[in-house]
Amino acid sequence: DPFEFFFGTPRQQQQQPRQRKEKSKKQQGEQVQSGLGSGVIISADGYIVTNNHVVADADRLEVLLNDNNTYEAKIVGTDEATDLALIKIDAKGLQPMEFGDSDAVKIGEWVLAVGNPFGFNSTVTAGIVSAKARSISSGTGAQRMGLDSYIQTDAALNPGNSGGALVNLQGQLIGINAAIYSNTGSYTGFSFAIPTTVVKKIITDLRQYGTVQRAVLGIGYIELDSKLAKEKGIEGIVAGIYVDRVEDRSTARELGLEEGDVITSINGNDVHTSAQLIEQMNRFRPGDDISVTFQRSGKKYTKQGTLRNDRGNTDITKKGDFSSLGCAFMKLSTELKQNLGLSHGVQVQGMKNGLFQDGGMKDGFIILYINDEPVNNADDVEYLYNMIMKNSGEEKVMFITGIYPTGKKGYYAIDLSQE
């Protein structure tokens, strides 16, 4: 796959517990893995934005500033879907970078990329904006991340540039460098940056709430082209978002959208491709007002409504915490395993107010599988919990299969999205 993050192919969202344990065992060996990345200072008191894949699974973060001062950093929040992360160092009087307007950037405009490729501090390369709202999945046939709308440039970027700044000639931040197109893993012509219109919203959410507040329109759609337009008998338009499903309790239902409508703009911004639609939706939170322009039977309509989250309301999504399950996990004794004929499992102990109790689970229940993955200890439960919470999809549900010491089987569906 020629689309590579700067530290290799991105991790899959769902990994086997066995794979995780093997990795941990390797980390306990003689060699300690380390990686390099870049970041952008966005506040005088030490907030820094970078890529999620730069800090993901890191045991320790160290930030080296241009004045050679080094700081330990802590993670404020991460968002795997957009590959953004917000970290913090204990420093004062820093010079934050000024944000520019990525919407105002024009194709052909000169830009500069700043970062630490191969560990060479504060390296600057130049190029032009090759495209806007570029979809990476259009080149691979599969969408890699929740965000699929990038600023494409030909500024040379290499391993270590991840999370660095893409700036205009006024020195304003217009994007965070995130990916390259390469058959070799090094720069060969195309680079991709997350636009600041998305960056600002994501890092504000991470700073205020610890997690991203995502709004959804509530439609199923197909990207319109001339072939689909002819097939559906649509005249006068060959680009847009063709609505093929409208979900209940959604903003789309409130707007009066129907199957067969073609969305052409959101809040006055053209939406001709799925990449443009995704970029627009990444700018909003549940509760924000939205204006949608669409075409129906040759006529143009514009409707206003209020965006909702994937649960059909405007509630704030809270940051997930493993302790919210509301219990401890105990290793199974050899005697209990023999009596019940079990080869694995972990027992729930000390049940208190929490998601498990709300879901109807009783103290002493033995968890055998979570989302069809076998569990043996508390680490497995926490690992799978974190994988579910990182999932950028609409459903964050822990499906649990197990048994009580009496031999009675139990099945529970724990909705983690309600935290």
C-alpha cells in the first residue's frame, strides 16, 4: 500500500489480545523502541498539536524545543479518526503559531513544511498546494481514517515530519502534516496535511472535553457522478452527495431530506464529493446549527436544522474511563476452572455503580469473551475497552459472553457511548 504514515502502516483498530501480549513481551526485552515526530506549539503555556500516530502507545514523551530545552510531555487527548493528538508540556512564555484559514488557500499557492525529518531539527521544505479536499481512499479504494479530506502538496516530507506545520507565506498554520504517498516509505512527490479548519475544532474538543464531539447528518449516501445521474434520471447536475437513506431521529429527517435528494453545499460551502462532506462534518459539534442546500426533482432547496450525535441527541460525549465499568477483575482459580470446564476467563468482583451494573450484570459473573475475543485477565478487558472506545464508528458496544459460578450462562451488551 503506497499510502504510509511516517512511522509505517497505521495500526488496525482491532488487534488480538495475543498480539498485544507478544508486543509487550518484546518491549520487555533488550531493545527499547523509540520514534521521532514533529509538533506545533499552539499556546504560550505549552499545548502542542501533533499526529495521533506519533504518540500512540508511547510509554514516555519527550519534547525538544528549538532552543534545545527538553520537556516531559503528557497526552491531553487523542483522536484516531482524524489522526490528531493534543499534548502538554510544563512551560511558560512560549511563542504559539498563528492559525491561518485553510479554506482560503488556493491551488498553486506556495507553502512551507516545517518539521524534523530523520531527526534534523527545524527543517523547512517548500512546495505548492497541489489539491484541496483530496481523498486518500480514492487512491487506495479503502478509507483509512475518519478524516478523508486533505491539503495535498509537493513539499518534501519524510519520516519525522509527522505532526509538523504546513504554513503559508505569511507564516500562518494552514495544516498539520500527516501522510505521504510513497512506494518506498520516503518522499517521492505527494504529501498530505490535515486542514486547520478541522484541526482547530478537534483540538478545542480535546482540550475542553478530553474527547471529540462528533455530529452526524444521519444519511446513507453515494457520491454522484454522470453515470449515477443517468441511472437515477437526475438532470442538470452530475456532482454532489446522493442520499440513498435517511435515518430516524436524525438531522436529515428534521431537514426533510428524502431518498433521491442530492446535497450540493453545507453552510454555503460546496459539497461535491464524499471527502468534502466528511471535512464539513468534522467542523461541527452536536447542537450546532447547519444549513444544507440540496436538489430535488430539478429544484433547489435550502433548509436549516440542528446537528445531533450518533445517538440522536445533542448531549456532550464524555471521555471514556475504564473505571466506569464499576468493578474489579479477579483471576480464575484452578479449582473454579476445573469445576466449570473453562480454559480461560476473568471474574467480576466488587460490583458497584457503573456500566456493568446498569447493564444487569451480577457480582461473580465470569467473562469469557468480549466482542468474540477471549479474555484471561483485567489487562485483556482494559485493552478491548480501549479498542472499542477508539473506534470511530457509530457503535461503541461491548458484547460480553460468560457464565455464572452456578453454571448459568449470561450475555450482555454494554453501551459505552453513554459514558
